Amino acid sequence: MRWLTWWRLRRGRLLKMWAVGLAASALVSAASSLNYLERWQAGALDLLHQLQGRQRPSDVVIVAIDEAAFDGLGRRQPIARDYLARVVRGVAKSGAAVVGLDITFSTATADDAALAAALRAFAEDRTRGVVLLGPLANGGPLGDSALGPLVTLASPSVPSDADDIIRRVDPVVPGPNQGVYPTLGLAVTACFAGLDGRALGEALAAERPLALPRLHSKGGLARAGSPPVVARAGTEWPINYVGPRGSFLTISSDLMAALGDEGEPAADNPLRGNIVLIGGTFADSRDFYPTPHGLMAGVEVHANVAHMLTTRRFIQRSNWLAAFAINAVVVLVAGVVLLTLGPVMGTLVCVLGALAVGVPAALLAFDRGGYWVDFVLPVLATSLMGLGTDALDRRRFRDSFARYLSRDVMARVLADAPSLRGEYRTVSILFSDLRGFTTLSEQMEPDRIAAHLNEYFGEMTAAIFAHRGMINDFVGDAVMAVFGAPMDDDQHAWHATQSALAMDRALEALNRRWEAAGLPRLRMGIGIHTGSVFAGNVGGRDRMKYTVIGDPVNVASRVEGLNKDLGTTILVTEETLAAVGDRVRVRDCGPQAVKGRVEKVRVFEVLVDGRSDS
């Protein structure tokens, strides 16, 4: 079957890519569990919040001291206590179950008694709860001794991340005398459940689960059998925002103050039986904070926490095992894509595909059940896999070229890898061959022949590398080298000629050493031709080789063979000599017939005593 053939041909490379991908998955999963990717993941969560759109919750209502109300109060702070008393009375008339004031009372005023009376009247109704920001002052109408037993104290503190954006809340924060305070959103929800301040404080101190109500996300009756909420110091809850600023029903405090003075609200008004938070939304309150949805008043942040508790729409983050499993599936698929399309294009396709599939899937899970399926990790794992695959390809390329290119040339080739795809180049091609080596090999043991060849090839390779050449192939005792590819070299003909002279000198030095050791001398012939060839990677994905193709290759090989007939060592063609010029001394050998060509090739012998080095 076709897919079996595909698998057999690519199995080894695919398994290596999968190994890289699984290692990348483990790496990003570990980095995530250690919070090294917190900023990226926070940005991904922000994106889910923004894509989720706006909801319209009805269980929490905000009474806002807005710009109009603040103007009516003469833009003075603290907010007049008699005004707040009228607002509280209006909220009470509307039948709110709980009122929470996101306002501090650290400064005593002449009207504190009026507000204290309104709060006391609200709290003394056993079905209602009052939440104030603590700690209260030691004395006065709004002091702890006067209101302490009747109200629940809460903290307005909500931590921000390193980028100053509020994404989480500490449900329990330290209070005075080694006590603890619930956050404002938790406190109003606990009061909504019928817990008073003392009972809530004891439960938090003992870290007992809280039996809080659970409503439908769009309001309605409480669901029975809801699991309790565990709130303890040191824990954090990601805030599941319902939408941008203004998502909660917001009523001006002026309307509530007027209602507190006179009039009766409708029986089905939106405050009845719900949680009401009173807070400032005027600019001078300086109570605005960056959130995933932009700047938001502090009272709205607390409203989001309260709604999250009453509906149990907590953000449930997937654990590391589930994250690793998702990453593993993604990289297994990505491995096939990378193998098919290549590292660069495959990585781009995989990353875009992971985003195109991961973001909608994560949004669906987040919107339906508050599940945070982190789509950042698969994208990072895929990207690392692509980088790792590219590194493997480069290493494979480097390993395959290591014996053909010098280190500096190979580094330049790796930096200019696109040129390996193939292009027409004018190059100089050098062929060399040993003379009489076949006869000699019949008289020597194979191990001595191999040692002889290894020493010879080592010197020839050094001479070619020294003049920017690339060894394209070894065939028996023959060497094929290319100058001018894969790296550009406008002096390729001159460098090829220099290399030939250096090879001749190196063989002469070897012969002197071999004769001293009792070994026979060796002779070689070298042919050089210059012309236009196609240079690039040739072969399949798993069997790739950089080479040059074209008639000049055949000509160079045939020219080398003419050395036997002419009794010469180094021959260059007319095209090569034209590129070299008069920098070498030559002897014109005239036009010569070569096998496979109709036209004769004019060749010149490079005179060894006329060589020069640059």
C-alpha cells in the first residue's frame, strides 16, 4: 500500500521528529507548571475573555456614584455620609438581599450617624446583609463597636500581575490581630447565603468549606446540591470576567438617593432579592484598574468576583498531564506536516493550524464550562519542534558536508541555505586521478592500500579546502572538486588552478616520505574546466546530495583523462585559462578530441615551475 511505502521511506526521520516534538511538549509543560510562561499564558487568557463577548448577569447590580452624582455633591470627597444614607435607604426599599459598600470610612464626618442608622436598619432585617470595607474605626457611629456585630467586614484588596493587570483575586487576605478578611466579592456572596460576619470569619479561620448559593448564570432559582466553596489564605482564583466595562446592570446613585427620600419601587425591580454593590465610578475616585477588558472600576471587579461565586463559573485550568497529552497529539500531527512540507513551511502551517483550531476550541470550552485549555502550549511546542527539526536538518546537512567543505565555507553555506535549492552557476570543476594505482593495488594488501589512500586523500582535501573548493565526490582514487559553488567566488578558476598546483606539491612531498619508507611513488593527473552548470540539492527528501550537473562536468572529467595521452600532470581548458589570465605559465597543447563531444577541446598544460601562490 502507498502509505506503507511512505512510512518505510520516512520512518526513521519521522520518529526523530516525534522524539523532538515530545521533548518539546515535556519542556513547555514543565515550564508552564513552574510559571515560566505565565505572561504568555495570561495574554492567551485575556484573548479568551475578549473573544467571549459580553454577558448580562442579573444577580449582581451596581449602584454607581457616577460623574453626575459627584458633580451634584460639589465634587468633594469623602462622599457625604447623608447622601450615602439616602442611597442605602433606596436600596433597602428596593428589596436588595445584600448591600456592599466599596467605600472606605477612614475619616469621620458630622453625618456619620445618618449613614450608620441606614446601615443598621438594613442589617437588622434578618434576611439582609451589610458588607463594609474593614477595618472600621475604633469609635464613632461608623466604628467597630457600633456596627461590628451587625455588618460583615471585607477587604477591597485585589492583586495585580506583573503587567499591572488584574486577572485574579485572593479570596482571603490577612487582617488585624492575625485574623483574616474575605474579599468583598466573597463577603457579599456569603451574606447572600445567610452567613453573618462572625460565622464567615470562623469558617475562614478554620478553612471550612462554605455552602454558598449557586444560581443560573442568567439568574433564576438556586440549584440544589451545589458543591461548597473552599476559600483559604494563600489561594488565588482567576477572575472569570463577564465582559467589558458596563456589563453589569448599573444604576445611578442619584436615582437610589431620590428613592430613599420618597416613593416606592416596583415589586419586580432589578434590585429585589439580589446583591447590590455601591461604589464610585467617577474619575476623581482613582478607583480604576487595568483588566483583560481594559480599565474597569473597582466596584465592577468585585461584582465579577461575586457573580463568579454565585454561578460557580470558576476558571478551571487543565492540569499538566492533560496539557502534555494535548501537546503530544498536536506534535504527532505536526511531525507528519513538517516531514511533508519541510521545517520552515511546515512550522508556519502547524503554528497557524494550532491557532486556527486551538483558539476556537479553547473559547468553546471556556465559554461553556469555564475550562481554560491553554492553546499557547501547543503553539510553543510546535514552534520548538519546528526549530528542533530545522536544527536536525542543519546537523544532517553539516554532517554530510563536513568532509566536502572547510569549516568557514560550510558556515557561510548554512547561512545561505536557500541557495541549495538549485540555481545555474558558472563554476570551475577539478578532476584528479591517480596513475597506475590499479596495478599497484594488485601488489599490496588491502589495509596498506587503504592507509595509502587515506594519507593521500587527507593531503588533497587540505589543498582543495585551502583554496575555497568543495569536494563533490570521491570515486575510488579519483576526486571531483567544485570551485564557485555553493558559495559565490568570482576567482573560482584561479582558486581551482592554485588548488591543482598545491595538490601536485602535496603529492610530491608524500612521494618523498613514501620512498624513504620503501613505498612506491604515485602519480596523478588533474583536469580543470570552467562553465555554466546547475548546482543544488538533488535526490529525495531522505537521500539528498548537493552536486553540479551539466556538460562542463563531463568535459572536466575527459580533460583529466587526456593527461595519460599527453604525458602531463595539470591540464586546463581554454575557458579556464581565459578566466585565470597570465597569472600562470602554460603550454598550449592544442585542440584535443574527447569522448562524448563532437567539437574538440583546446587544452593547456600548467607548467609546475611557473606556479605562484596568493
